[in-house]
Amino acid sequence: MPHTRDVVLITPDGERTVIVLGEPLHPEFRDPLPWDVLATCDAAYFTAQDPEVLRAARSAKRLIVTARRREAILRSGVQADVIVGSAQDPREHAALRDFPVPPRALVMTEGRAGGAIETPAGITRFSAPQVNPPPGGGAYGAGDSFAGALTWYLANGLPIEEACARAGHHGAAVVGSLDPIETQLPLTRVS
């Protein structure tokens, strides 16, 4: 099966722009995958495009969805536990009112300014850990590291505010590194 190709541009200050050539590969519900295993998961993080896959992922105990998949969210009619995105990215910026079936919480990160958690009860802010990144690195991977850690901490049963606070350290850890995998923090089980 053909795969996409990427062109990565790095500015002198280390920030990256990734240009994807071709259509990204995403699982579709018609693919012969063990969809029923999702019902045994403490959490699922949805980044695909097929609304049917999102419906299948809803069987997990907690469902976290990237805001970048707004069309799949709208078409699925599924209520996510959390939709997470960047307030600084026009493709992800959202508010609860943007969803006919609003998530239980909407998390919008704001880089060094932390971020906001919007629920029907209102908006709560969370701080970003203060870091002094080494020169020559950027923020590439920070959002993905935050979202992955947020999913982990929610799967461990933490309340959304604490999960965001802990996930912020994972996002901050990769800031300033040209290879975010090298500086990722290990995930810790919550007791």
C-alpha cells in the first residue's frame, strides 16, 4: 500500500513545519481489525478520519479525540470524554458550542501560556511548566506528547485538571529538542 512522504522544514531557531505529500493512511472500519478489543481499553485516543472507527472507539472506558478530526467527530454523533487541541492552530481551535454533541471536556493548549479546560460548568485554566529549552530546538512533538500523556493519565483515573497538569510536563520535556523522542518523559502509573 502506498504511503505518504513528508518534507520537513526546520527554521534557524529549530521550529519545524511538516508538509505531508499524499493522503495519510488511517484505519477504516471495514478493515479486518479486532475492533471489539476497544471495549476492553481504559482509554482510546482517536486520530483517524472514519466516523465508524470513532463509534467503535467510543466503547473504550474513556475516549479522547484530537480536535483536528472535527469532521469525523461531527459525523459520528459520538460524545467524546475529551477533545484535545491547540488554541494556536486554526484547524484545532474550538469551543464546546462548536459541537452538536459536546464532549464532557474540551482541552485547548496554548504553549507556554498553559491552556484551558472547558466543561459545561465553565472554563478552568492550567499552567505550563516553565522550561528553559536549549538553543536550536523547537516545539515539535510537544502537542503530541501532551495528548498522549493526557490519555494515559485519564486512563489511570485522574480528574481532567490533574491529568492536564501532569501531561504538561510531558509536552514541555520535548521543547527544545530536534528529536522529541530523545527527551520524552516516561509515563508513570498512578496509584
